[in-house]
Amino acid sequence: MTLEPGARLAGDDGDDNEGKNPFLVALGERVRALRARRGMTRKAVAVAADVSERHLANLEYGTGNASILVLLQVAGALQCSLAELLGDITTSSPEWLLIRELLEKRDEATLRRVRVAVGQLLGTGGAHGEGTVPRSSRVALIGLRGAGKSTLGQMLGEDLDFPFIELSREIEKFAGCGISEIQALYGQNAYRRYERRALEEAIQIYPDAVIAIPGGLVSDPATFNLLLAHCTTVWLRASPEDHMRRVTAQGDLRPIAASHEAMEDLRGILAGRAAFYSKAEFQLDTSAQPLAPTFQALRAMVRQALSLPA
């Protein structure tokens, strides 16, 4: 029996994985599987990727920590995306790959319709007011800190005679400590779990409510999907300058120490989250006019959406 250079007999590599980095081992297994799927020898892939066979063999058996450029070359040789090589879940099975291919290069409007249809098919909700999904009387105000969620949310709750829920306070109740302590003591992943749990409980307890949502919730797709499925959502937008001014007025003096850097960071966060905030059903610019007319605009928008008398 002839083996390719660097190849091993079946069963040889089981014990050899001990002590190796699990990510590199899994990466090597994906490279071998993709090579097998393409029907290519290691030599053919090495030539196409412009890397040595030894380098490729080390990669396949989890002993070589290849650079990102080498991984790009290998992905090109295997005619797959870098995401597939790295183990993106949307490349983990034939069905995922076929679904991904169907959705590739579709515009945002088409992708939204697909998301809504899939939500309805799976029974996890879709977009309110579309198809068979009734509009929720839970009104969720989303946006960055300083957009006016607490102030306008309290006013809206009183006007509608709905409970006003500050989700950040509910997260602190679950954790038994403040938001900053949760993140410092337990990390971001633990905070996201508390956030999900607090939202699930609010949805379960309150059929009618106004909920102020922490600005970073949209960064967790599963929790954001839950919010979109069970709440009528309003994105409260504001200029970066107003965000900064309002946060400072709330007593947070940290931005003042490095105002230029803080403003640049804020602009970056706004830019990074805007595409997610824009998935809300409604939008309101809270920088466009003073508080009283801003609230009246929000009140009219929500009452019309919920079919309540103006």
C-alpha cells in the first residue's frame, strides 16, 4: 500500500490528537473532508494552493498553525469559502450549504421576507402586521444609551397605562449585582445569558408593556430574534452629540476624560449597530425636536400601530 507524503494509516491519528489544539485538529479534519469531497489528492491541493505538501499535511493533522493568507490559498484550492474552512455553522451540512447558496447575494428586503417566513414556519414568530402574526402590545424601545428610551418609555407607559420595564434593572435583579459588576466578575457571555433570561421573563409576564432595551442586545442574534418576534419595536435614534450630552447629563462623567476618543468610539458603535437597529418596525429621531413634540410623535406612532384611539 502506498501512502501520500505525510499521510497516516487509519486509526493512527486518534492518540496523536492528545495535547494538540482542538481548533487546529478540527480545522485539519475539515480540510481533509473538503479535499475528499472534491476528490483531490493532497499533492493536487498543495500545488493549487501554492504551499508545500508537508505544510498541508501538518495543517490536516492539526500540527501546523497556518497563517490567514495560507488558509485563504487553501480555501481557494478547495473551491470553498474561508468561513467553510473555519467551521461556520452555515457550512456544516449539505442542507445548510444549499440554504446558504439560495440566500447568497439576495437584497435586504428579500432576506427580511425569508426571515419572517422562516419564523412563521418554525413557530418562533415573524414580523408583526405581516401575514398571520398579530401585532404585540409589548412595545420595545431600542437604541444606544442616551437615545431617550427611559424618559420616553416612562411617559409612554403612563399614557398607555402599561407597565414600564427597564430591562437593565431586571438583569441586575437576576444577577444580584450591577451591570458593570456582572461584566467584570462573570464576563460578557454571562451578561448575555442574564439579558436573554430577563427578556424571556418580561415576555412571559407582561402581555402589555413598554420595555426599554439595553443598547447592546442587538448584538446577540438569538435574543434579538426573540425581541422582534414578541414585541412591537421602535428604534429611537439620536445624533452622536446628543447621545454623549445625555449620557453625561445622567451623571456618567467617564466620556469627559477622553472626549475625542469617546466620541469616535460612540460613532463606531452607532455605525456598527445601525443595521440591526433598523430592523425595528418603526423609527423616531429624538434629536429632531424637543421632548414634548418628540413624545407626541412617539405616542401617535404607537397608538396607531396598536389600533388605540389617538
